[in-house]
Amino acid sequence: MSRTGKRLALAMAAGAAAELAGLGLIGSAAWLITRAAEQPPLAALSVAIVGVRAFATTKGVFRYGERLAGHDVALRAQATTREELYRALVPAGPLNQRGADLLSRMVDDTDAVQDLLVRGLLPAVAALVTGLAAVTLGLFLLPAAALVLLAGLLVAGVALPSGVAAITRRRSARIAPARAELAARVADLLHGSADLAAYGATDRALAACEEADARLAVLERGQARVNAVAACLGVLAQGLTVVGVVLVAQTSGAGTVATAVLALTSLVSFEPVLPMAAAAERMTGVSAALRRLREVRATPPAVTEPERPERVPGGPLTVEVENLVVRHSPGRPPALNGVSLTLTPGRRVAIVGPSGAGKSTLLAALMRLVEPESGTIRLHPLASGSDSDGPPHRAKAREAGSDGTSHHADARGAGNREPGVDLREVSPDEARRVMTGLTQDPYVFQASFRDNLRLAGPEAGEEEMAEAVRRARLETWVERTGWDTPLGEDGRTVSGGQLQRLALARALLNDPPVLLLDEPAEALDEETADALMADLLDATRGRTTLLVTHRLRGLEEVDEIVVLENGVVVQRGTHDELVEVPGYYRDLWRSEALVSRR
Amino acid sequence: MHKDLLRLARSERAVRRHLALCLAAAVLAGLLVLVQAELLAGVLSGRFAVAALLPLALVVGARGVLGLVQGMAAGRTTTAVKSVLRHRLLSRLRDLGPARPTSHRSGELVTLTGRGLDALDPYLNGYLPSVAVAGVVPIAVLVRLLTADLASAVIVLVTLPLIPVFGALVGMHTKAVTERQWRALSRLGGHFLDVVRGLPTLRAFGRARYQADVIRRVADEHRAATMRTLRVAFLSSLVLELAASLSLALVAVPIGLRLLGGTLDLSTALLVLLLAPEAYLPLRNMGTRFHAAMEGVAAADQAFAVLDAEGEPAPRPAAHGNASSVSPDGPERRAPEIRLENVTVRYPGRREAALEDVSLVIAPGERVALVGESGAGKSTLLHLLLGFLTPEHGRVLVDGAHLAAGAWRPAFVPQRPHLFAVSVADNIRLGSPGATPEEVRAAARAAHADGFVAELPEGYDTVLGERGANLSAGQRQRVALARAFCLPGADALLLDEPTARLDGRSEAAIVAATRDLAEGRTAVIVAHRPAMIDLADRVIRIADGRIVSDRRIPRNPPDDRDLSTSGTSSGRDLPQAGAISGRPDSETSPDRRIAYTGTAPDRPTGGTPGAGRDMSDADAPDISDISPDGFDDSVSTAQGGESR
């Protein structure tokens, strides 16, 4: 049995023991008092006196033990759930990224396991054990009364909770959309306030909010009514059972002692059972959360891992994209529709085009975050064809940190007529080892600057980190804020420009054979964007680089510019060539030049 | 009770009545337990006949009914309180207007107004009744015990205060530690969320799998630390539990001995045994509900903080008459004159003015392009004209009338229009809810939006937003333009051109639609692109909240389609017109100018460049047809200053 299992058993035992002690306390007290009224010798009461004192003391101690063990189990279970969820999320999911809101709800859902244990399972076990003990005691004293008790307990502990659960499940299917509707109306009112005010529609939107609120209130009052009825029926079940037990005992001629013990243990045995109806209501929410988590875990990854993954040989790589077609979901127009591209070692290629043209999809395909519908991406260890006219390869040896690959490369590298490796035969992790860099929406973790940078190169020394920071022109900022200052939500805020520079430093530190840069100047003001692009073009000189951008300034420096529109390459060439011919590139170039102040 | 909530409960009749009913039912049910104990003790001791079970059953029934009443009244109380708070929060936000301070973070407000207020439920329907019961029932029990058996009453009287006293002592001792621990717990949740959010970054650098072990390790370390504190923190509940059960033992054993001695009758003894736990129970119930209730208090604090926050209500923007669904063919409108007199606008908490001493007269029917860097004050000027902002100094006059009073009906196209989670048609008829489907379609056609709307799954009835279809940025912009077209009575156009690049088809469509929309209206356009600037007959450059140049371009020949050529010539011939109030733009570098003129001769003779692009409107002006000198004032001012 796992540690968690043992703790869970311990918590259940302690919880049941606490309830049993409570039952024992009232039972022995009732026996003590009614027996004493018969005025037996004092010795006859001594066991009961000891019992009363013992039960009174141990009840609290058991309860304490239950709470400790229960919380320990809950924390363990939550940690396991989170780890499992995380492991399920590690392989990239479908590209339409989950929103921040959905992510936090998913994280909230992991609390459901905690609730299931502490508020569901543990009390249910305690209630079951207590009920069984009371019924067993009754069987010894007066079987007929025990049957009455059993019936009452079944009503309060089984019928009521399952009824409440069934009704709540049905109702929550209506409450959830009503809540979502209210949230949507409120969001409209807040986010669309300018549009509403300008068109004189604010009051109408406010009225829509209140209508949604009124509809939700009706449903919530209905749920409150269900709970109230359940509470009422619980009280009736408890009280009438006690009345029934006493009636049966009195009519069957049981003595005062037996009647009192039966009546009072019956009364107390309902105490852990009555909350079960409310717990059942809560558990419907818990089970919905658990179902959502199961769905997340069951979502297949967007990219299938090859059964026998190929390694990508070390050394400079040529990337050859041929007729690539990527469709995000069947039935929708393809995001990339037959794109071809060659990136030889040391060359820099820029991808430009309007938003939604497929630029980021191309990078996602290279990083093996999406599976292409057709077409190939091949990686050649050296420039295909003759290697004499290739641009100078970067001096830095790639063998460091990949011993296996260097061997691999030696075995094949002699002929230089390699067909290359099809990216489909490469594991996603391996693909991202060779092709990665500055990705869309870089993230600042709630950690020190050092850790935020180091994640891109865990083995990097201080020297290399400082170098990456220097090349990303981040050193003044780092010196001012410090390497170990916490960043992120609670820590120091990071401006858009600093964030992009941090992402650039990560990419440079990681130093992949093929560097990908996705919109490095996204969301920056013009001045910052210009400075960053200039530094970036400086830092990537001589590196095999694929740069996705919507700004053209500085692209004179890159070797080739590919213009994508609607998933198709519409223009390609150098800056000087493209500004000579009419088309998207020249339009954009002129408009950028005109609007800019400089 | 939370003092703001109390004030709310007092002032709202529905809340007051339901809350009072809920509390009364709870207290009454608590008191009925005393009657129940009395009857049960009587029957068990043989003092009452078996027939007394009938009144006992009736008491049980009454308790059940009271429970029902309490639950339903509680439901009504919580929904009423939440509705009132929601209403007040939303009204408050409406009064603050679109230019409300950014400190009210929208996301948080949406959560607070929605799910956030649900935290009030356990406070209102659980904690408050338990407090009421705890205030009445223990005292009633004590009074009954005093009349029944003095000795037992004394034991209860002495031990009862131990519960709050010990609870407070342990609580004080562990409060800081516990709070720190709960904060750490939420930080742990934060860490997990952090890692999940940053997963794409981790994946990019091959660190995703490694992080799974970190998650495990952090959680384990955290659990060990939490359990160490909980061992102390749970002592308070141990003390509560022990005080309650030990005092029962303390009461029961002496009673047994006195019964043995014959100094007490069984009926009283059983009553004491049944009543004694009822003195402690309400206090324990209150304790267990306390924690959940505190979340409700936090939610209430947050809500009242928003309600009480400083902030001057914005002027209500002049509302459009709902009857503005005049037929699109014959709108009766007359373009107004807009006059700004020494206007200064300052956002709260800012030292620098967003607009400083701006004076400006825009003639009826004039089309003004506002240009300048982001943050210069262009959008502020637009918001001022919309009435979202009140100037600190100066005044804004429309046709000589004060803005707030005037019958000012501008059509507004914001930079990032918000599309509502309703149908496309309802989005378009935002300003004129009475518009017929034909009018909506006509507006969409005018905005070049009918093409893509027709391709949506349910056409104009397609619901947009999170759960509906998603539109591209360019399509959203065209829906916003359709909104403006659907307001035929609007006599002015205020438009904020998007800075983000849109797809080529949308860009051309937006320029063409804007030109049509500006026809016959006074138009103020925040422009970023040459094609858009070229629509204007006056270009105003704003920098740091001031007008730095203001240049009129003579009306183009009647046919706008020849705009390309006329734009070029007018720009070349009339450079000095730009230097009305602007300073020469010294930053303009000469080589930049060469770049412009260098590319100008290559200009194609017409048609649509970019073979792959499908222009929805062949007449759409194309930026490559336009010489930059024609509309960029900074260039022409430099030209005027240097070469002439």
C-alpha cells in the first residue's frame, strides 16, 4: 500500500473512531444515569464511569488525529493530481492554446481531489461506521428497534444524499450556463464600455446584465429550496426515528435502561449522517471538476511521437521545407498551403506578412508543435549539394552536450549526399533541441532573473549567461535590478521590451543549431522595437536564423525575405529586390517609413 | 456582522425581511431542541406516558418546517444581496464611464461581479444564522439547567466560556503561523499555475519534463512544512472538542452518583444529559463555519472597496435617440462644426496633461486626420469629443452648443472595437436597436462586411465571442464600421484606425468604407497609414498633448478616384500650407526624403499590386499610388523650411 493509502486508512480509522467515541460517550452516559436510577451498588457503575471518562477524552484526540492525517492525505493527493495533470500537458496539445482563464480553472480543478477526500470520503466512512455500530448495538438490545434505526439511517444517509445529488446534477446543467451568461454580459459591459457609451447602449447592456442576474437568482433560489427540503427531511428522519425507536421499545416492554440507551445512541448516530446530503450537493461540483481533469488527460497530443525516433546529427544543419500544408482543424482552410523554404547554415531568412498569414504556424511546424497535413521538413547535416559555396559555418562546435549525435554524424557524414532526416521521424523534444529560440508569448516565471534565464541553458556557466545578457543588451537592466531579484507576478514587473530581451537572451543562451525568432518586437513601442531589432540583427549575424516579424526596419541585413499571405508565399527575395517591385512588401515598407517620425 | 453588509441589509427591504426570517427560524429551531429534550427526557424516565411521543413528533415536525423556512429564506437573502451588490457595482462602473481609471482591473472586476460574490453564500446562509443561534440557545439552555439542577448548571457555566477563551488563546498563538502557512499554500497553487502558464516556454527549451519533478519536490517540501504548523493550529479544535466532551463527562458522572444517592430524579438527570451538549454545540458550529465565512467577508470588502473608491463620475455621453433608424437613403443630417477652446485634459493621478491648451476649429464636413506617435494625445482628443472625458480647462463646442447639452450624434469606430457575445446583426445595430434586417445588411454591405458575414455558419444570426465564431482583426474592424453605417442620423465620424497590420483585403476595405462614411459628415480620424491620411483634407499632428502642425490640403477634384495623382501634385505644390502653427520637424532626415522620392517614380500606373491579393474593392486607393509628400506634413514642412 502506498504511503498515501496508509495515511488515508489512518485518517478514515481516526475519523470513525472519533464518531464511535461520541456514540460510546452518550451510550455509556445514558446507561450510567438510567442504571444509577435503579440504585445498584456503586461497583456496578464503575465500568460505565470509566467508559464515560475514556470516551470523553479519546473523542477529541481521535478527531485531532483525523484532521491531521486527513490534511496530510489531501495535500499528497493534490500534489499527485497536479503532477499527473502537468505530465499530461507536457506534450503540446492542439495549437488553439488554452486561455489564461481556462488554465486557472484547470488548476482550481485539482483542488477537487482534496475536497473529494476531506469533505466526501472521510465523513462518509465515519458516517457509515457510526451507523453500523448504532444498528449493531440496537440488534443486541432490541432487534425491532434496530430495524427502525436502520430504516431511518438509510433514509438520511442514502436516499436523501442520492436524491439531492440527482437533482443537483440536473440543476447545475442549467446553473452553469446561466453563470456563464452573466459573466459574458458583465464582461461585455466592462470591456465594451467605450462602444456602448458611444452608441448610447450602456443602459441596455446594464439591463441585460440584470436580466442575466435575475435568471441566475431564480435558479439559485431553486437550488436553495432543494437544500432546504433535504435539511428538513433530515431533521424529520432523525426525530421520527428516535420517536419510533422509543415507541417500539416501550411497547415491547424493554426496560428503562435499554430504552434510554437505544434512544440516545439513535439520536447521536445521525450526527455524522445528516451532513451527507449537503456533502452530496458539493460532490456533484467535485465530480464535474474531476471529469474535466480526465478529459484534459485524455486529450491526445497534437503531434505523434515516432516509435523509433531518429537523432538529428550534430554540426550545422540545412532546413528544407517542401510544400508544407498545415491545417489547424479539419474543415477549416489550411493555415499553411504549400510553403517551401530552404535555410542553409549561417543564413538568415525573415518571414513577413499580415496577421493570420501563417507565419507562426510555420515556426510551430518546425518546432513540431503541430503535425503537417502534407509536405516535408527535412534536416540535412550539411548544405545539400556541394559544401564549398556554403556560407561560413559558425565556429562553435555543436558536439558539446550531444555525444551520441556526433558519433552518428561521423558514421554518415562522409558521403555528404545525405537525404537528411525527416522531421516526422524525430521526437518533438529532439526537434526543439535543434530548432528553437524566441517563441510567441514568452513567459516570465515567478523566480529570480537568473533562474528565468538559466532555464534555457541549465548547464551554462556564469560567463555564458553574462554573455547572453550582454548580447541581448540587457546588462544595464540586470545590473540595476540584480540577478537574484524575483520577477513575475509578485516580484518586479518586467516591461514588454525587457521581456522580449529576456526571451532573446534565453534564445542566445540556448544557442540551438537553428535559431527561431517569432515576432521579437511584438507589443513594443516603435523606439523600443527599433532598438531591439537592431540589437537582434547584430546578435544573430552568422547564425542560422529564421525571423518572423511584422516590421521591416533592418531587414536589409537578412539574406532572404519570404512574404506569406493566407498561408501562401506571395513574394520572396532580398529587401533591395522587394522594394523594387509592387506588392505587399513595398506597400508595407512605404507605409512604415511614412508613419514613422524619423 | 460586516458593517457595510449590515448597512446594505438595512437599506434593502427584501434583504432585511428575508434575513430576519432566516435568523428567526434558526433561533426558533434551536430553542425547539430544548422542548424536544424536555419531552424525550420525560418519556424515557417514565414521567410522561407513551402518548407524549405525539407532541415529541410534532416538535420534530416543527423543527423540520423551520429548517425549510430557514433554508428558503437564506436562499432569498443570498440572491437578493448578490443582486443588489451586482447592480451597485455595475451602475458604479457605468457612472465612471469608459475613461475610468485603469486601477479597476477589468478581469478582476468581471470575476468579482460574477463568481466572486458567490463567496458571500456561506457567510450569509451559514455563518450568520450560526452566530444568531450561538447568541441565544446556550443562554436558554443555561437558564433551563439552572431551574433543573444548579450543580450541573454551574459546571456548564464554568466550562462554556472555556471554548471561546481557549479557542482565542490557541488562535492567537497560531494565527500568524497559520496565516503564513495558508499564504504559502496559495503561493504553491500560484507556483503550479505559473509553471502551467509558462509551459510553452519550458517546452521550447526542453525543460518541460524536468519541471514535473520540481512540482513534486516543491509540493512535498511544502506539505512537510504545512503539517508541522497544522499540528499546532489544530490544537484549537482539539481544545474545543475536549471541552465539550469532557464537560459532558463532568456533568454525567456526578449526576449518576447523585441518582445513586437518591438526591436527584431520573427525569431531571436525563434532561441535563440531553441539554448539556446543546449548550456547546452552537459555539462549535459557529467555529466550523468561520473559515468559509471569512472568504465572504473578503469578497464583501472587495466589492465595497470598488463602490467607495474615489472617482468622479464621467459625464453621461450624449445618448443617441433610439429612433435614429432613419432610412439610410435619406438621412436628415447636417455636418456640425466642432470647436475646442483652450482645452486641457489631465487623467487623475497624472502630473502631465494629456492635452494641453488645445484650440481647434473643425469646419462642418471637414475631414481631419490626427497623426502622431502613440501616447501623444490623439485618442484622448477623440474621447473628449465623445464626451467620455471632461476637460480640466476650456470647453468643447459642437455647433456652438456645449458638448454635454448638444444633440451631438457622432458615429464612433474605436481602434479595437469590442464585439459583444450576441449575433452579428445585433452587434451591427448596437446604436439603433430598431434597425430592420435590411438596414443591417445595407450597413454591412457599405462596410464591406457582408461577404464574410454570409460565410459564417448562421450568417447574420451567428453569435460572436468566446462561444461563437471568432473574427479576424480586420473583420472585427469592418463590423465596427457597419455599426457606424447603421447609424444614418450620425452627423459626424470619429474613427481610431488600428495600428496593427491587417490583412490586405481588410485594409483596403476599411479605407474605402471610411471614405464613404466620412461623406457629408464632419470626420476626425486618428490615422496611421498613408491611405487613411490621404482621405483627409486637413492633417493635424499632435505631440505631447499639443498640436504641432496643422495643414490643410485643398479639396480634391470631385471624383475621389483620381486621388492618387492629385495627392501627389497638391503635396508638391503647397508645402507651405503646413506651417500654420507647427514647428518645422527637424528630426526629418534628408536621406529619408530621398528614400521616398527615390521610390516614387517606380509607382505603378494603377491597378492592384500584389498579384495574390484579392481586393474587394477595385477602387480602393492603394498606398503605392500615393507619393508620401502629398500627406506627410513633417516631410513637406521640412521641404518648405529647407528648400524654399
